[in-house]
Amino acid sequence: MSRRRRAAIIVLCLLFAAVLIRLDHNLIRHKFKPQPKSEEQEKSLDFKKYHAKTFTVAGVVDGDTIDIDIPDGKYKRTRIRLWGVDTPETKSDKVGVMYFGPQAADFTTKLTLEKQVAVYLEEHRTRGKYGRLLAYIQLPNGKFLNEALLTEGFAYADLRFRHSFYNKYKQLEASARSQKKGLWQNVTRQQLPEWLKRMRPNLLQKEIVK
């Protein structure tokens, strides 16, 4: 056998060995690659990590959205969206600053920023559309921020998603509206969130539907 042929055979053998090694490494990486957690697993982990535990509020994003001082995956803080309430926007690219949005954000800031709050979750769902934790927030005085926002007229009862206090929150909003508290003193139908106008077409018209 000529040297050239022998060298060609050796090169082919080395290439074949390299391919086998690469395939083997790929199989090993696939085997040990973390698999996506199921929804039930995520809920279980959220309950263990957050439910009925106390954290410090590290930031206020909006009237209905806060950050607490515990990492959440790749994020340094955990972002919480309050269950059952919707406050007017202040940072939305779509609608800009809505009527009474800054007042709602200030209200939440005064009650929570740099304070210890307790987090309570729902068993059927712990995360929202954008991965934010959905929760009820208990304030240092024992009251719940979700309810305080509705009672004082800083938020709308969010009717888009069912939760444990769905009917109670509707009643709290109705009471604030009848007393013209907060935003209900001067808000116009045009200033309502689009989802609310769709779901309650008669709100703020001659006949108010409760």
C-alpha cells in the first residue's frame, strides 16, 4: 500500500472518529438538558417560594404592579401583578398615561414601597400572560392592597379573569362608584379601559349596570 493511500485512510478514520465523538456529545447534552417545567410544576414551585411569605417591596411599576426583593429566574426581582384589579396605565406604549393612573401609582407607592408585605396566591393559577406572579398583597396593617385600591376608587374590578374574590371585588367597585370616590368622581366613558367598555357597554351611561 502506498504512503498516499495509507495517509488517506488514516485521515478518513480520524474524520469518522470525530463525527462519532460529536454525535456522542450531542446525545449527552440532550440527555442532561433541563426540560421545560409543566404548569403544575411551576405552580407548585411558586407556592413553595412565595405563598404566605413576607417580602420587601423594592419597586412600584404601576398602581397594580409591584416588584419584591427576591430573584425570579433570570431577574433580580419578582414582578407581581395584583389579582382582580386593573388600575389606569401610566407606562403603556399603546395608551400612554391614562386618567387617574399617576394617582393610583402614588397610592400603591405610599402603601408598599420599602415595606414588608405578605404574598398570597391562587391555587388554580400563579402566573399571568407575561410571566408575572399573580397575587393578593397583604399590607403591614393587615388589609389587602387589592381591596384598598378598589375601595378608594383607584382601580377597576378586573372582570376578565375569575378568581376567589370576583363578586366581592365587583361590589367594592360598585360601592366606590356610588360614593364617587377617587377616579369615579370625574371619569368619563372615553377614559375607561377598552376591555371594560367592551364588557360593560352601559357603564357610565344613564343606566349603570352593577
